[in-house]
Amino acid sequence: MGSKERIQRLKEETRLNILDAALEIVKEDGWQSLSMRKIADKIEYTAPIIYEYFANKEGILLELTRKGYIILFQELKAAKLQHELPQDQLEGMWMAYWDFAFKYKELYQLMYGVDMSCCEVMKAFPEAEATTNIICDTIKELMTADPINDDLVCRKYFTFWSVVHGLISINFVRKGTDNTTNQHILRDALKGIIKYIND
Amino acid sequence: MGSKERIQRLKEETRLNILDAALEIVKEDGWQSLSMRKIADKIEYTAPIIYEYFANKEGILLELTRKGYIILFQELKAAKLQHELPQDQLEGMWMAYWDFAFKYKELYQLMYGVDMSCCEVMKAFPEAEATTNIICDTIKELMTADPINDDLVCRKYFTFWSVVHGLISINFVRKGTDNTTNQHILRDALKGIIKYIND
DNA sequence: ACATTTGCTTAACAGTGTTAAATTATTTAC
DNA sequence: GTAAATAATTTAACACTGTTAAGCAAATGT
């Protein structure tokens, strides 16, 4: 009797339902709000049922992370195929990477650990503004244009911040990599930005 | 009688003790492990006492974030004073920013929401490697040197990743900024890196 | 000496992840 | 068709979490 397979199919379906429910909750109220009981509510079961499909909460998160990498890879592949020259492919893929992060914001957060909690923090702290100012002031000193384009200053600041924060993130994630070579990368990148600071 | 002031001083001290205890716990076992009761244990009180010094747990985190920004500002200031030319000051400050992130790793995590959970995840997922490979392959195609310097490829990949991830982080944190200008910054930065991909 | 305030703790509530036991439903065997 | 065995699901519980209210004990004011 083929009922075994039907049951197998149903089990596979509720497994997917769990993942969908989890992602739905996160989309509605953020990662912090995700709980086993809420997932159970959404799939109309009780919490312990989930443990027959996933070892624990971490297991669900790992599966969603995997899902994220699969989607990202597909998007990169598609972007690559839209161009001929390697440099265009490269740019296209990184743009696709960018798009992915916003299209699948929750997955990207999970994949790269971007915590959103500092959203209002930024506005509330004069200290944060001070650090921005001391750097922006120096950037202005390097600018030859008169009058100074404040928008350009802001963009340059963001560029700096991106490179440095990005490299730091990598160093946090990839502990194995030695610090000195990354520091070299940083220094080179900085010199480059500074050199062309007037666009 | 001056006992009022003595008591005031003691209260100020336990307030600092709470912050120190919190940071100590985080240094030992990470942010996830921080709890009100553990802090209370460390300062040899019970949990509710903390609520006479801070509104809630978030209040403690906010205060530590503030502390982080204060320290960062001081380090940037010191770095700036060590140079004469603006370009040197700029480079020095960003290097100081870099150093701060590692010297005060826990504070930096709190300030910019860098979650460390993806540490082992990276190694465990072939999907993550695939995304790395498809990009690195294209980078190699752009390289003119023969034989190809794999270390340089790796560095270029990290540079790309840094810029993109950094910009994405900014966009997550600063929702107000409009997406199109940041996308311009990204595209320009990418073209720049690609142009000078052979160092 | 009595009343009042202060400092601190215990107890409790609602929530979390997780596990074991109890219960219900379904299938199997005769 | 009824009884036994198995599977599916729930309830109950444990050890945590942040947070609040009630209670107690010691210091202070009068």
C-alpha cells in the first residue's frame, strides 16, 4: 500500500511548513520574536512536534541559512550568465549579491549576523555623531572643491566606513585568517580612497 | 553629616560594578550568555537590585554602547593628533578605528551588531563555498599574471566582500538614506576595484 | 521608644527552549 | 469486528530568561 509514501509526503510538507512559518514570523516581528511555540501556533500544532523534524531551534536556523546560500548562489549564477566580459560578470554578480541582501533581508541577516538593534541607537547618541564629525571634518580638509559638497563628504565617509567595517566583519567571522595581511588590505584600500577623494 | 555623599559614592560605585560585571560576563561567554541574574551574582546582590540603577537590561546595553563610543572617540582623537597632514590623519584615524574594534571587540559587537554565530556555519556549508568559488573564478579570469597568485585572488575577494557587506550594513542601520545614491557608491567602488584588479 | 524610611530579598508572572510522560488516534493482528 | 500494538500529538514539567510586587529587616528621624 502506497500510504507510506503519502505519509512521507505529508511529513515533508510540515517540515517545509515549519520553515515557512519561522520565516513568516521573522518577517513580521524580527528574529528576536521567533519562538518555537509561535511556530507551532502557525502550523497548528504544539511545540514538541517541531522536535521530530528539527533537532532544536538552531537546526531550523541552520536550515534557513542553507536555504539562503542556495538562493544567493542561483542569483549570482543568473547574473553571471547575463554578461560576456569577466569584468561585467563580476560587477553584475556583486550587484546581484547586493540585491539579494535586500530582497531576502531576513535571510541575509541570518547568514551574516547583521543585528538591527542599533537602529535608533545611532540617533540617540551624540557620541556616535562625534565620531562621524571628527572624520568628516578631516575629509573636508582634503577636498579641493569650493564650496564643499557636503553630500560628497557624506558619501566618502560611507565608503570608508563600508570598507573598514566590512573587513572587520570578515576578521570576526573568519578567525583563521591572520591579522597582518588583512591590515595590509585595509591600508591599501584606505590609501586608494584617499588618493581619489576628489572623485 | 557627610554620610549622604558617602552613600551617593557607593551607589555610583555599584552602578559601575554592574557595567563592569556585565562586560566581564560577555568577555567570558559572549553576549548571548549575559543575564540579569548572572550580573547580580557577580556583584553579590540579587537581580531586582539592578533595576534601581538601570531601567532594564536594554538600559545596561545602551550605557555600554555609550561607553564604547566615548572610548572610540578618544582613540580617534589621539590618532589624529599624531599626524600633521590631513591624509595621514585620516589614515591614522581609520587604523585606530580598526584597532578599537579588536581591542574592544565586545563593545564593537554591541555598537555595530556584529553577530559571531556564523563562525562555524561558514565551514559547515558547501553552499557558502560555492558562492565564494563562482566569484573567485571570475576574478581569476581578470588576472593577467601567470601563474595566478591565489593569495591575491583571495585578497581581492575579501576587498569586494568588505565594500559590499559594509554598504549593506550601513543601509540596514541607516534606513533614512535613500537606496539609489548608495547603489551609486557601490557601483563606483566596484568599478574602481575591478579597474585596478592587477594591483 | 516608636514610626518611617531605606536596602535588600523572596516570591511570583509570563515568557523562553527542551524533554518525558500521558493521552489520543491509527494501524495491525486475529 | 474486537483487541493489541504502534504511531501521532498533547499535556506537564524543568530550568532558564526579564521584570514586578510584596515582604522583611535594618538603619534613620523624631
